[in-house]
Amino acid sequence: MVNRSGQRQKSLCLQCRHFYVTYDGRQPRGCRAFGFKSRQMPADVVLAGSGKACTLFVLRKKQDPRQ
């Protein structure tokens, strides 16, 4: 993703509940909320396709390390 100053900013997909690893060599990343797989981070695909930042981001719950 790109911030207002035009600099590349880290995608939040890794912290999103909807992000998953597909284990498909051609399309290793996926978004359950939008229902697609891609080579790129899903938020980057959404931004490129719609011109807007992802609106379906939901913070992933942290796992309890004791479990």
C-alpha cells in the first residue's frame, strides 16, 4: 500500500483475520473476505483494483502462547 506521501507502507494483511496462506505456488496469498487468491498481498490487489484501501480489515486475535 502507499501512504499519502507516496511512500510504500507495510501491508496490514498479515495482521488481518481474513488473510491466509494458500500453499499454492502460483497464488500463495488469499483473502477470505473478498474471496480471492493472489501472488501479491490482498490489500495491494484491492488498492490497485478499486483505488481505495481495504475496508474489510479485521484485526486478528492474538493467540495465547500458553496453549
